[in-house]
Amino acid sequence: MYKEKSNQKLVKTTAATLEFNANTALISLHGCWLWSSINEKQLKLDLAYLKNIKTLQVDASKIETMDTIGAYFIAKILQHLKRHQIKVTHFSLPPSEKEFFTQIENKLNEPHKNKVSPESGGIITLIGLDVFTFLSSTFDIIKFFGQFCVNLAGFLISPFKLEWNEVIRTISSAGVKGLWVASLLAFLIGVTLAYEMSPQFVNYGANIYIVNFLGIALLKEVVPLLTAIIVAGRTGASITAEIGVMKVQEEIDAIQTMGISPFRRLVLPKVIGVVIAVPLITAIADIVSMFGGATVANNSLGIGYVLFLQRLQSDVAINNYTCGIIKSLAFAFIIALVGCFCGFKVKGNANSIGEQTTKSVVLGIILVVFIDAIFAIIFKTLGI
Amino acid sequence: MQEDLTKPIIQIKNLGTCFDGKWVHKNLNLTIYPNRIITIIGASGCGKTTLVREILMLQPITEGEIYLAGEKISNYNIEDSTTKLTLSRVGMMFQQGALFSSLTVLENVMFPLFEYTDFSKEAISEIAQIKLKLTGLSASAYNNYPKELSGGMLKRVALARTLALDPKVVFLDEPTSGLDPDSAGNFDALISSLQHQLNLTIIMITHDLDSIWSISDEVVYLGNKKVLVHDTVENVSNNKSIPELYEYFNGPRGIVTKTYHLAHKNGENKK
């Protein structure tokens, strides 16, 4: 009745078949009742033909072989007949399979003590859960920040107790290894901005003002923000994943049972490392971006490198540069803290690491932009 | 479920495994017949797990041949469909269970069924529940995540997942490690009863003398890069040709287990 389904070399099987003889009211099962040779859809189709029958005989004595899944489907056939009030007057199996089949049939018919399908709530429940999750996350972040501050105070009292090797490792991974990416992007942004804006300056015959524009836009705003976004993507994510894996493997519990604060061992070195590294790469990226801008100014606007530098020195206040660096310090702090926080939020499964890493990057970038806006207001108020 | 017991289910011929110039196996020969429990023992680092990984095609071999149910599998490519079908006929229970942490207990057992069959979700769920019931796991744990289970429960779920596709050959890596003696005894009894019910060939790596004595039909001793002894537990325990093996079964700890199990066995025979 079915086509040969299994073509595997290891076990040569014939398809499981169900034949119904209406004259004798007999169902005969043939073939190998193995998972690889059973076609459930065909089986359901065959059973659908059995209508207006009161009694039936089931002959499974000719089946060649049977596994648990085959036994399950035969038991399901009997269940189907019972549900449709078809009385089975005779049921036969090969003697060797009887005991095994009975076991599987009993397991299938065992009542479920617990509901197996997961419960799903209504929309109100879901909204409530979301609000609760948001509030508890906010509370957790504040608590985490508080714990960090306590540990920071401890560090300021005895700075030598800090894991300085870990700090250096973080500086290396966040700073040294991230430098070329930040520099490359800064250079390209410098070139792009200068190219995009140069026609505007040419229109007004104010070519030289490209230096003022680039000096303020790049040093104060674009480069610190861009570097922070790169760091959030690279370092923030890696911190979350690293702490998350440690959490899954109970390494953090191990640290705690040794009486060591995971904050002092893991969070502080990472935050300090990132806070040292990010302003340094921002400073270098600032220079590279200016070089990118100067290259375009030299080629398109006829402003030589020396003139560019002189103008930069005289017209662009050093405050723009220091503001950018101060902002990068705050960005670094928030990225590292969010990275660590999300790492600690990882639950004991592989999915959770992915979720928290994504959250770490997204939350990191949102907070960086948010803080940038606050800084803009502060600097404006202070007249910087 | 009928099987030709005279044909080997696994045959390994002149197997050689070399890691960075260091030979782990050299001229290793092993023949395993179906429907029995075989325990592989040997000192740490002798290549027990490597051997199992090679049979499961998780690791390439350097030389020799491996046959599974008469089919040469040692030159299979892991990506081939034939290999996948072959692998569906063998099951492996890893030491730590290797359950998918993001899936519930029931979903873990349903996973291979979804991958290999086109049965309806309802059928797959019911089959998975039967497998879990066969391993004696309480229904209240079906919706739990692996993290929420005890060591014994994890082992049962891992075993249920291993049995999901009714494999003919099942490999168990340290099945009773990390379990208390009672749970280990229960798990041994479960393995033995499933072996009888499902006519499985079970190949087990263990250091647990109780497991070896209570459920193993044969013991394979690996040493000096090859199979040194392959015999019944009793014969292996009395083999004096390898001092460390004799010491293992007849040392201060081993002799207590041996005496207990032999007395138990004789008692049963008298009955």
C-alpha cells in the first residue's frame, strides 16, 4: 500500500502497511513497523475509510519487525478503533512481540498526572509580565550599580588587591585589538564628512571653515560616539558572553563560595580596563579622523596640511577635544557596566547567553546615545 | 525486533589512531555481537572515549576499518545522508547528558524525532512521552528545563533522548558517574531492563565496579593501544596475565564488590 520509503543500507526494511478487507472485516498489518518505514499520513488516511463498522479483527501476526515507535502506532490504531466504537473481536501479534507491545501500549494509555502542554496567558497577563520584567530589570540595574559602587570604594581603599592582570588583558582586548577598527572607521568618517560638506563651503567661498566644522563635529561628537558604538559591539558583547559562560558553568558560584566577591574579581577589572582603554583609542581615532578630513581638504579644497593644522590650533578650542574624551570615559563606563550586568543575568542555558549578549549591545548603544544627549545639555549650559 | 545474533553488530579491524605523531590505538581489533551489554575499561587516557567517538564518526581514524552491522562506516563522510541514517541507528549518552539547555525535557526527546521523521507533532510528543516513561521519569518533570533537574533525572532524560529513534546500538559514557550508590544501582537496573525489553546492544564506558558486575555481559580491556582482553566479567576478573587488571578486580576495593556479586549470583543460581 505504501511505497518503499526506507533506502538505508544499514537496515533493509519493507514499508509498514495496513490492509482492510471489508468482506471479512479484517485489518491486516504487514511489513516492518519501524520509525523509518511508517507513513503516518497514509495510516491516518487508511483508518479514515473505516466507517459504519461495528466489529473488526486486527491481524498483526505477519509483521516482520517492530520497534517502540511501531508499537506506538499499532497501539494508536487500536485506540482509534475504540474511539470510533469499533469493537475489536480478535487481535493477534507475533508471540515474540506480545510482551513488548503490551508494555508500550500500557505506557501510552497511562493517565497523565500533569498537564504537559505549557500554559499560555492572556494578553493582560503578558503585558503584566512585561511591565513586571521591566521594573524588576530597572531595580536590578540600580542594585548592580550600588554593588559596583561599594566595590569601587573598596578598590579605592586598597587598589593593590585588584586583579591587575585582568585589567591589562581587558585593555589589550578592548583597546589594542579594537584600535585598528576604530581608527579605520574614524578615518573613513573624516573623509566622508569632509567630502559631503566641502561643496557647501565652496559655495560660500568659506573653504577654510571646513577645519572648524571637522574640528568641532568630529572631536566633540562623531568620533567619541562612533568609538563607543564599536566598543559596545566588540567589548560589551564579549564581556557579557564571557561572564555568561562562567555563570552557566557555575564558575561564579565557585568564586563566591571561596568568599571572593565576583564584583572585585570580574566586574571591577573589566570596567577599569575598558575605562582606561576607550579614551585612549578615542584620542587616537580623533587624530586619524582629522587626518582623513585634512586629506580631503588638501585634495578638494586646496587647504594644505600645515594650514589645516594652524587653523585647527587657532580656531578649534581644546575644549572640544577634552569634551569628547570626557564623554568617552562615561561611555566606556556604561558599556562595561551594562556588559557585566547582562553577563550576570544569564540563566543556565545556551539561548540565554545569546539573548543577553544582544541585550548588552542594544542597551549599551541606547544608553551611550542617551548619555551623549545629557552631555550636550550639560556642555551647552556650561557654555563649553 | 529479531536480530541475527551470530552476525557481529560492530567489527573493528586493525584500527589505528594517531594524534600529533602519538599513537592512541594501533592494530586494535574488536568484534561485538548484538543483544548484550559490553563494558569497555582501561586506564585513564587509554583511548576508551576516542574509540567510541570513532565508531560514532565524531573523530576520523588514521588507519583500519570499522563496520557497523556489516556496513563499512570508517570512510563515511559525516555530511552524507547515508551517514546520517547510520547515525540514527546508534545512540550515544554523553557523560554529562549533553541535553539542550534551551529546550524542555520533552522537547529534548522530541528533537531527534522531528529531525528524522515526518510524524505529526502530537505523535512525536506521545512517542517522546513513552520514551520518558520507559526511563521512569516522572511526568511532572516533562516541562522542566535540564537546569532544574537532579543528576539522576538528567541521566534518565539523556537516556530517553538516546533511545528516541530506537537505536540498535547504544553507547553510554560513564552512565552512573555522579550518582549516589542507590541511584546508580537503580540506573544500572534500568539499563539492564531496557536492554532486554528493546533488544539493545549496549556499549558502556565505566569505572564503576558495581555496574560492571551487575549488568555487563562482557568486558573489553584496552591497554597498550589495543584490546588486551575481551571476555566475560568473571573470566576477566580472574585473568592474572595483566597485573593492573587483576589488581583492579581483586584489589582491596575490587575484591569486596567481586565477592558480593559472586555470592549474589551463586545465591540466585541455587534458587
